[in-house]
Amino acid sequence: MKRVLILSASVGSGHIAAAAAIEEVFRTQSGVQVQNEDALKLTSRIYQVTASDVYFALVKENPWFVSWWYDQTDEPFKNETGALQLWNLLNAQPLAKFVLDYDPDITVCTHFMPAGVVAQLLSQGKLRTTLSIVTTDYDFQGMWLSRVFNRYFVAIEETKVHLTELGVAAERITVSGIPVSTVFGEPVDREKVLARYGLRADRPVILVSAGALGGGPARDIVAQILRMRTPVQTVVICGRNQLLLQQVTTQISGAEDHFRVLGFTSEMADLMRIASLFIGKPGGLSASECMAAGLPMVIIDPIPGQEERNSDHLLEAGAAVRCRSLMTIAYKIDQIFEVSGRLERMQKCARSLGRPDAADVVVKHLLEDTSEPLQISKKELRRIIAMASGDVDPPPLESSAGEPGVALYHDDTGIYIGSITPAQLQFLVDQLEGEKSFIDRSMIWLTQQGNDSELNRVLTQVVTIDGSVIGWLAQQGADNGLIRVLSQAVTDRGQSEIRWVRL
């Protein structure tokens, strides 16, 4: 009996839904014992609030910060160094204990946080399991990269190309699509669904989603639909927001025959498969469900970061349109229905992007995979970071004695500058130790492999370098190699804040 552990995180509903789809298929297999857990619930309370409540508050009130943070954390392995790594490790101890107690044969993660915890246990030799990671957006964000893994499952071929260009072996990447419920691959009795909701067969159906929590500009969308020229029927899903449900019900007074206003529903798969258009945000799971149903999207207010990138892929594929202004929604939707053949072309594009079999593909590979976990070496890790920063041919980061080197980056852009030896780093630290105007030191002690008392020192520093600092270092006896690398950093910039990481 193989023990299977599925780990997700309730940061939005998508990661949970993907995990549920994978569990659904595993439950049909013989010889497996399946455990599906929300990893976020196995972390500290402060971590849960930060990861979920604070995130959604920022999405609502300060989306520009979400966009900035998404870009800042797009650098590969950035979540595995410094204070962020310490924060994750300290708050995920209950999760680590749970994983060790369950002792799975197969582990699959639909969020990068639990994947990082499992990878840490594997690297420490405390756990023997396969670790596969299922991404839940069409694009790939750097925080999903893991030092230890067996396989990545990605949504589209372009994402696989992205990973292989970074240096991840192609044979470790499967283009599966984003897992959705197997019901999306089954035929639907359209007439029966239409009858259940009292909808006409001779008019298109528009499905408006305010999300599970019932947010977003649903009332503005309804106001625009009321102004459309095309005779349509609209199903509005208000989620768990009872106030929104009441407001929309009042808003459609006089046009009740053309609207069905619902709260939270478990029948989204049926509604998606009989609808003509979906209006809402392009979350990874919402988008993949639409594509699996052959349902084109009208994209409204994508969250900066992952939803913006999802939107780009859907638009490129011809399976969606985007309304950047709420005031043009009626115009855009009318155009889709009025231009001959346009809706049919969009539906065809959606079906070509859809993968209703994604969960089956994931489970099939997981059960057949006999490979050992791949552990990315320090040299490979540094090369991946350099490649992501635009350095197509980064120099080796080892000293002549084969010691681990030190990577230098521009702190404001994350662009890789070059490498220095541990001896050169020590010289730099010694010289700048007393120069508080030049350096801001952060010393972080992390518990690493071995017994809990064994500590590994991780040093990350930022220093401001300009010509005068370089000249002063030369006077103190800096060797030519160090001066050359530092000079590269300020060429054409005059001054630069340099971040170095000793790996």
C-alpha cells in the first residue's frame, strides 16, 4: 500500500481545488492510501494570517504592492535565503512534524510553501519520498523552484521551455495542464441543466463570477449587461457574500426573467459547460476550468502578478478578451456576439488550451515514477539564479580549491554581477566592518541538518559601492580580482547597492 500525501495551501481557492482534483483521481486507484492536507493550517497562526488574510487585504487595498512583491520574489530560490527562509522554517515546524509522522511514499504539492518544507526534510535525509510540484498558474514564478524535487507538472509548453532555459532537465517536467475535476471531461446534459435553472435554449448564457468570497465589481458588470443590445441570459454567482446577493437581486428588478442570481454553488462545472461566456478574474483554476469546458473568458480586474500573466496567456491563445474599463463591458460582449463566427473561434481556442485530463496525467506519472529525487547542486543553483538574471554565461562560483563561492547582485534589480572567493568576501567584511555608512549587516542563524543544536550560518549583506569606496579598498590591499568585480558593478551606474550571498 503506497502512502500518498497531497499538500496545498488555502491562499485563495485554486491550490485547494487542484489538490482536490488530484485526490479525486487517486481515490479511484487501488493500492494507495491518500491524505490531502491544507498545509497552511499546519503552520503558526501568525503565518496563516500573513499568508492569507494580509495577502487578500493587500490585493483589495494596495494591488501595486502585490505586483511589486510578485516581481521581487520572482528571483529563483529567493525564498530559501536570509530572513524569509528563517520565517518559513520557524513557522512550519508543525507541518514538518506531520509530514515525518505520515512518512509518505509519494508527495505532491500544489503550493510552493509545503514543497519547500518537504524539500528541506529530503535534503536533511530525514525523509524518503518522491516530491512532485504541480503549478497552478499558466506562468511560472521563481518561488516555485525547489532545490530538491522529482518532477514538475506545468500548465503549458511555454512554461516547460521557461524551466528548461533556466536549467531544469526537460525529462523532469511534464506538461499536464492545471488539474481540474474530472467532471469537466464528461458530457453534460445541456437541456437538463437549462431546465433546472429555467433558462432558454435559444439565448446565450453569460456566467458572472464574483469568486467564492463574493468580491469584485459584480454590480458594475450587471449594470453593463443590462445595457447590452444582444438578448442574453445571465447567471450571477455571488459566492458567500449575502449582501452582494441581495444588492444584485434588487439591481435586476424588472429584468428578473433574464437573470439568475445565486450564492455559493457546487454546480459551477455544469454552469460552465452550458454557458457561452464567463466574466471574472483569471485565477489559475478558474481559467483552467473555463478552458476545460471550452468556455471563453471576459477578463475583469486581474490581480497584479499571477493573474496578469494568466491573462496574457489566455489573450495570446485567443480564448479571452480583457475589459480594462468597466464602462466598455457591454460594448465588448456585444462585439463577441455580433461579429460573425467570433464566439465560435474563441470557444475553439479555449478547447485547444483546455486539459480536462490534467489530474489523470498527474496521477499516472506519480504512480509510475521510480526516479530518485533530484537535488540541485550549489553550482547548478547559482547558475539558475544567474540565468534568471540575464547572465547567459555566468562564471563558475568556486575558488581554485573548489570551495563554495560568493554571488554578487545589484540589490535594486537582482541582476547578477559576478563572483568572488570566500577569502575576498572575508577581506571585504573585515574592511567594512567599522564603516557603518557603507554596510548594513544581517546575521541569521538557522537550524540545519543534523541534530537541532547544529547551526549553519547564512550571511546576506548589502553594501553601497562607488568609485571612492573601491579606491579606498585598493589602498587597504584588495587584490586585483576583487577590484575588477566591484568596478564592473559601478560601470555606467556610478554607484550601486550590492547584495552578496554566501551559499
